[in-house]
Amino acid sequence: MEIGLNHYLTLSAVLFSLGVFTVLSRRHAIVILMGVELILNAAALNFVAFSRFVAENLDGQLVAVFIIVIAAAEAAVALAIVLAIFRNFQTVYVDQVDRLQR
């Protein structure tokens, strides 16, 4: 059995669905960030799969590397924001942070 495009797209759909479910159902800020990372990884997997099976060039891999760089920058900025929220509110649960100023 050969692994084809449908297998990669199915895996990407599962990763995307888990990411969306995590973002929508969780209240902990770190877990929400992990869901966003799952969504970005699903998008990167789609680009690489289509680049490999449809276009047969390296454009998808370049876009996937760009997505990984953006995800790393997003994680750094988001964790800094979470630390600032924790410092001000002593919690990382997003439903308990309801004010912009303390």
C-alpha cells in the first residue's frame, strides 16, 4: 500500500479539527495556544502534500517553512502576553480575565 495525497489530507483534517476543537473548548491560555499550533501545522502539512503530489516543485515546502517561522514568532509573543496576564491577574484562564486594566 502506497501513502498518497488522500492520506496526508486526512491527517491534516484530523489535526485541523483537533486544533479547532481545542481552541473552542478550552479555557487555559497555554492549551489554546497549542490548538493554534495544531491548526498551523495542519496548514503546513497541506502545503507540503500538495507541493509533493500535485505541483511537484518546492514552493509548498518554502511556504511550510514560512508557516513554521510564523508559528514560532506567534508562540513567543503569545507566551509573553500570557506571562503579562498572569503577572497582572494571577491566572491563565481566559474566562477570568475580563478587564483590560487592573
